[in-house]
Amino acid sequence: MRGVAYTPDGALVTVGVDGTLRVTGPPGTPERRRVLPGRELRTDPAVSPDGRWIAAVSSDPVGGDGPDDRVHVWETATLDETATVPLDDVGASSPAFGPDGRRLAVAVGDGIRMWRFGGGTLTGDRTVRSRQGGQGAQDGRGRVRTLAYSPDGRLLATAGDGGRIVVRDAATAEPVREVARRHPSTIRDVVFSPDGSMLASGAVDDSTLRVWEVDTGRLLANLTGHVGPPNDVAFSPDGSLLAGASRDTAVSLWPLDPADAVAALCEDLTHTGGPEALCADPG
């Protein structure tokens, strides 16, 4: 298995290196599957906000005669494939629907492919080249590895080689601002908080998760605790917690409200015989 996602009604969507797309649930619904012969599904699938559509990126596992990545769209209820678009590149990843369900974006090469989406079809195909500031391409821009839409759909965050996050206008993909500092390695995952005020990110050779303020690009927090680099980062629905799933097989949770963080620290100190006096109520 290479990627997972959930539909709004709780069905589990998985994709695998054997080219199989599976939808399991909700309860009482038989498992559905679709196989792409001779293809590999490599990254997390995307589910449209209304749950009616699934998008994923496939590749030729052998390599063939040249770049052969493709983006696919299926109807969730039937798994009928409604759109397939060749990407003429390798390493495409991170498909994402806009919050209104009328846009689809994919990280591809040193840029972003964007489409208008409706009724299972993709139109208005265009490519916007990135300015990620990395070392992964001859022009020095580097590859885009991950992207995410803000909850209100106005912004699109991209990240990858060079360890820097670029916040863009979602309609044009033109840069609006960059975060103030870099990760020390390629960024694997970036995600907006539910209220759109923060971004969280994790990198491939760094066990520290970072939290950024969207409006200013400044670093808000370095979150440590993992031994290995994070594979995935996610905010809780109310934005109070950040979860990181790491290559060390651990899942860690961090409270993002300062008062909650202090309370959690004090509880740990109490349970481990630490200096409880540091947490005593001064009143």
C-alpha cells in the first residue's frame, strides 16, 4: 500500500504499487476495487470535498521509453474512470482538489499542473513553473514534491527541494510569500490548519516538524520527539492538535494551544516523578 485517504462518509480509499485502487466501507457496503494493469499508484489519493470523486497519480514501474506519469479520476460509487491525463513527466505526486471541488492540482517536476474540474472531467490544463529555490533541477528551482490548498481556497502552498515553502495565489499559482526559513532537506509534506492561519511541514532527512504562520511566513514552532523523519502530518479537525506519523513507526501528538501544552507537560512531570512544583498554581 502506498497511500490512503477517507471519504466524508468514512469510506477508506487505498492505492498500491500493484496498480490497485480500493474503496472499503462505509459499513454495509462491499469493497470496490479497480486495477490499472502495468501501472503503479505511488502517492496518497485525493478525494473531492463532496466525496464523489477520487484522483490519483500513476506511473510505469519499468520506466519505458520516457516520462509516463498520468493523473486519473474515478467516480467513487462505481470506480468508473472518467478522466486520464498524461503528465509527460516523472515523479508527479500530491494530487489535491480545491475546497470548492472545482479545481485539481498536481505537483509535477519543477512545477504545478492545474485543471478546472466538473462532472468527473478535467479542462483548462495549464502548467506553472515553480521557484522553490532548490538544487534538484538544472535551473536551480528544484522539484515540487507536495502541495495543499488553504481551507478557503484562496491560497496554494507548495514545497519540495530546497526545503522552502512557497505560498501562492490559488487561482494563478503566482507566489505570494515564502516562509522565513528553510528545512535542512527536501520537504515531504505540507498541510494547512483548519482555520488557514498555520502551515505544518515535515522533511525527508529531518525528524523535526515545523509550524509556520501563513500571513507572515514566520516560524512558530519546532516540534521534536520523533527519531525518524515524518511520513505524514495532519491537524485535528478543530486545529488544537498536530499529528506526525514517522519512519520510526511512531505517531506523535502535539497540543498547539500554549495552555494545553503546559498542562500536558505538567501531567507528564507528575506521572514521572518530575519537579511538580514547577507546575504548582501560584494562587
